[in-house]
Amino acid sequence: MGLALILSVLPAGADDKPVIVAFGDSLSAGYGLDVADSFPVRLEAALRAGGVEGKVINSGVSGDTTAGGRARLDWSLPGHVDLVIVELGANDGLRGIDPSETEANLDAILTTLAARDIPVLFTGMRAPPNFGREYAAAFDALFLRLAARHDVVFYPFFLDGVAAQRSLNQPDGIHPNRAGVDRIVMRLLPFVLRALNTG
């Protein structure tokens, strides 16, 4: 579906500045970046450029795991939310947390959001290679499985087109720089609009 068509079929409430919460870790929080270059700010600007005067709230916590996100979910959301972008799992993968624990935590987060009738854009993550193929296979698969189970809009890999690209990352090779954030926003924007349309 093209951008213009998606915008044309957004619900009437979308004209009243939809509230979007970027609920994640350092990748969405803007670690190492000026606030103006962070994912929530750049996404809000991209929405505005496309004709959607939405508000994107930064609810990212650097270093957060899925367990941490699960624990803080209830108090991390404002009273009215039109969409939650769930971006968690990178730190679980970096720490080698059992994928079954990661899945249980994300399942609980998605269940809570569904109970509150809040639309979700669920973003996947990929495991680093240092824990081996078996771990990576189990970790990578859980995101698609959860997306299907909860019937949410799914973006398979938050860092798609950015991971391992030196020019798009900060010196640590992990966190996107301004150009990397802009690429993430560009690729994610159609999914954000689609998820808004489900509300």
C-alpha cells in the first residue's frame, strides 16, 4: 500500500495528533545522539512530513532487557496511546539470555497491550553471532512467532539496512548514528502508518 493511500485511510482520530510510544532500549532511546537525532524525534518529523501531526514519546531505556520492559510497561505509557512500537530484545541477545525467557517477557508485554486495546508495531531483533547458530536460530525465530500469535504489525529487524554498516553506526558499531536512524525511520515509516490504521 502506498504512502498516500495509507494516509487517506487513516482513522478520523489520526487527525487529532495520534500519540505513539517508542517503547524500547538504547536503539530507540537515542543512546549517544543529540535528542534531535534520536529515533522518536526523527520519526515524528517523518510523520509530519507525510501529513500526520503525531506525537512520538520516547520511552526507551538504555540497557533495558525484555524483563525490564515488562516490569515498567504499566507506568511507561500515558493515559491515551494510539500506538506502541515495541523495540526490545537486543540486550537479551547480547547477554545470552535464554530465548524462552525473552519470548515469555515479550508475550506478556503484547498481551498487556492487547488487553488495553492498544495497537502495536512489533519490531524484531537478531542475535549476535557469538552464542552460536543454535542460540541464534531460537532467538531470531521467537519474534515472528509472537507477531503471528498476537496478530500485530511486524517489522522483522529494527536495524535492517543499518547493522554492520560502519557509515551508519557510531564508533561502537552497535548504535546507529544520525544517518542510521534516518534509514531506520525511512524503512519503518510504512509499518508505523499501517499500525496506526489498525487502531
